[in-house]
Amino acid sequence: MSKKKPTLNDKTNQQLKGFEEVMDLVGLDPASNSKALKDNQIEDYEIYDFLEKENQRLEKLDRFFSTQIPLEKKYSQTKGLIKKEISEVGMIKDELTMKLMHPTSDFQEFMDELYKKAFS
């Protein structure tokens, strides 16, 4: 009588897939077994940490696109802020011009001295 070699179907193969990894660890000596487990734990932690950070980043993007952008479109302040800045820049220019054109300003004194040196 000849022995038949057992064959496994796909369902049985899938059931044994995780079991194979465990059996690989069983055959190892305790030192390398604990090192393999420690390496797996470190790798698992790194993956978990990455996924946590990625989740936080995606939540911030979701909040930005679902809340901030619609508010900006609906209540845009851009035109008002630009008008305000233009008027402030104009006021600063006027104030600066008045200070520079004052007869006692340092600029006027410098220009007078420069003029005297150039034409004397």
C-alpha cells in the first residue's frame, strides 16, 4: 500500500497562513524568538504612530475644506481689507511727505547742504 501525499485546498491554505508564522517562531531559540517579537512590536508601533499622525492630518484637511473654505467664499473679507490697506498706505505716504517737506526736517537740511556743496 502506498501512502498518498496530503494535498491542501485554497481554503485550508488560507486558514493555515497565520499559523505558519507562529510555527516559524516556535522552531526558533528563545533569544531570537524574543528579538523577533520585539522587532515586530517596534514595527507595529511605528505603523500605528504613522497612521495616527496621518489620521490627524486628514482630519485637519477635512475641517479646512468643509468649514474654512465655505466660510471664506460666503463671507470674503478680501476686498474690504485691500481697501483698508490702500487707504492706510495713502495716509502713511501723505504723512511721510509732510514730514519730509517741512523746512526743519533732516531731509530738507541734508538737501540744502547737498545743494550748497554742489553749486559752491
